[in-house]
Amino acid sequence: MLIYANGSWVEAHKAVVPFNDQGFLYGDSLFETIRVNHGRAFRLEKHMDRMRSGMETIHMAGTDLLAEIPGILQTYISKNDLDNALTRIIITRGITQGSPWRSVSDPALYMTSRPISEPEQWPVKVVFLEEKNYPILRFHPAIKSGNYLGNMLAKKDAEDAGAFEPVFVNRDGYVTECAIRNVFFIRDDILLTPSLELGVLPGVIRDTIMELAERRHLKVRETLIIEDDVQEMDEAFISSTGVGVLPITWDGFQSNYHHSQILREDLQKLFESGDLNVT
């Protein structure tokens, strides 16, 4: 597989990141994971909007670089003969010049990919973990930072506990999001998902699901969800570019996942069709 490494095309095993790249030294980077189905990138423009917002939030120069990404991505897909894959686009602040907190270097762009891997069976189990026990970056507006240490530690703890994914609960007892996915609940035909004001990442698939839910005449609310209330929900699922809609369960919870299955199928049809808009 070829990797795009800041202007060069190199074999994956030969790709390197400069030692003094700020993304390597300080986690000073942003990334997007973009789904490719049948050689087409799904909602690339939405991903670029979020990356632009992230660059502005952390005062990273070089947003004009984003205009080059669609062309580079298409070349990447062609060179690697990709059909279905998850492509990761990373932008770092670049090579350190002077004080790292005042570096004026040009941003660096990297691109790689991996196969789409979805669980064969669902619902998958989740565990609720307290954010205070992990070094989690919680900021509003949320950014998709390259610093995922807390997320990875929580993911490992969840798997060690026999779960597929952790669901975080903040210090106030509110559900926020998963380690690498958003979370949804359904109660009385209302789709509920944690508010962005909690520092939740505005996932591209999250937004797509809310659009699909409205088309299915479900009410949609971004709100505050207390952990103590989740047991009273009718359905629950997690979402991401990789898994789409994935129904979840936890100890003591049961559901028929009626709406979740419908949304899962609707989203999968959207992936397969390559349509960018929900109609």
C-alpha cells in the first residue's frame, strides 16, 4: 500500500514522520477518517468543514491546504485501487521552527487507509466509564485531535471488561460520547443524543443519522442525558464512519431495536449509493 507523506508517495513500510514534526512531538495535529465505498468518498466536504473548523480553533495556519485534499485523496484511491476502505487524513502543524508554541511552519499532510471492519453480530456490549479516570480532551467546540491517549486507554479497559466500546460519563453524571464513536438513545419515538455543548465531537455520521431520523418522522433532540436514565431507554446504538449504526446493550438492558435497525439499513443504503444528501 502507498502512503501519502506530505508531498511524497511511499510504500507503507518505508513511510516516516520527521522527528521534529509537532504532531509527533506534541500531538499537535488533527485528523479525519473518511469512508470510501466503491471508490467514492462519503461526505468528504463535511469532513473538510470539520477539519477547517478544527484548524481555526487551534490557530493552525494553512487552511488553503484543504482545497488540495480532494484531488490527493482521489489519487490515493486510484494508486491503491481502493474499493471499500477507511481513509485517514492527518494534518500536523509541521516541522518545529523556534518555540513550538509559536511555530510558524507550514502544516504537513499525511494519508493512509485500512479495511472497513464491522462486527458480524449485534447488539454489541458497552460499559459506562467515568471520564475523570482518563486524560480525555473535552472542549467546545470539539476538535478531532491526534491526541487520543485517554480514548485508547478507555477502549482497552472496555475490551478487558468484555465490552466492545466504552461510553463516557462526565463529572456531572451526563453521558457524553464513546472512545471513538458517538452514542444515541431512543425513547418514545424520540432520537436522543448528547449535546455538543458537553464537548462532544460533531460526527459526520452523527449528523447524517439525525437527518435520516427526521426523514423517518422521528423527533430528534440534542440534549443532556443522565447516566441514571439510560436504563429507561427503548433503544440505543453507537455510530461512526466505520460501523455506521451499531445497536448496543449493557447489563440489564433489553430492546427490540426497531428504529435502530431501520436507521442502520437506511445509512447502509446511503453508503452503497454514494449519495451525499439525504432525500
